[in-house]
Amino acid sequence: MKIWIDADAAPTDVKTIVFRAAHRLNVETILVANQKISTPANAPSVRSVVVREGADQADRYIVKHGEKMQLAITADLPLASDLVEKGLLVIDPRGEEYSAANIASRLSMRNFMDSLRGSGMVTGGSAPYGDKDKKAFAATFDRLLHKAIRHFEKVKANDENV
């Protein structure tokens, strides 16, 4: 069981929630970024992986090493799409779960908005990250984390019975 964080732009509140859970449950947590991201001293199961500089290097690392039913946190929709396709549980920092049922429409909307911005239209940006987002993330994270843990406990029990 692992938690993957696309850490370049993950809000501090998200990392704090994840670090607390990683410490409490002793779940391996990997922050992947183009630069060193500090990890808490009281959570030895949390580590940071630095990838070489360049577009999408952190994304490629997570896609390559992530496995089915592991948990990933990212606001990057193309990365989320790749991870959902691979079978990971994916959540964004605002608490939205990405799944096979919704990722294509989210990616399509992102691409549409990108084309509008590319043509010079001002489309605005995301609202600032706030308490509502933090609460939504915490709730979805807790639900998906326990879903992943139950999955890996079943796999382990089945392996022990074989």
C-alpha cells in the first residue's frame, strides 16, 4: 500500500493531512517533485523522491511506479487520467475523486479551457484553496485510504491462505 503525492503544487494542508494519516497508519507515502520536498521527522514512512527537471518527469515517475488500488493525489488531469487507467485511486487536493466514470469529461473540459486561453480569452482561475476544500479533501482522502487499505488487507490474507 502506498500513497503517491504529485508534490510540486500540493497545498500544505493536503500534505499535513496525508502525513498525519501516514504516521498513524504507517502507510508508505512518496512525494514526487522536481525539487526536494521536506518530510516530517515524526513520519518515517514518508519520503521524498526528486526527479530530474523537465516537463512531466514527476508524472512519469508516478505512472511508472504506481500500482493498482494505490492512492494518488494530484491536480494534474492528464496524470490523473493515466493513473485512473492504471487502476489507482485518484483524488485532487479539493477532494474530488477521479474515476473511469468522470475523468474523460474532466480532461475534455480542461482541454477546452486551455484552447480558450490559447486563443486569448480570459477564463479566470481557480478560487483560492480554503477550509471548504480542506474538509472535502480530508473526507474523500479518508474514504479512499480505507478502501485501499481494505483491498491490500484482502490481498495479503488471500496470499497467506494460498
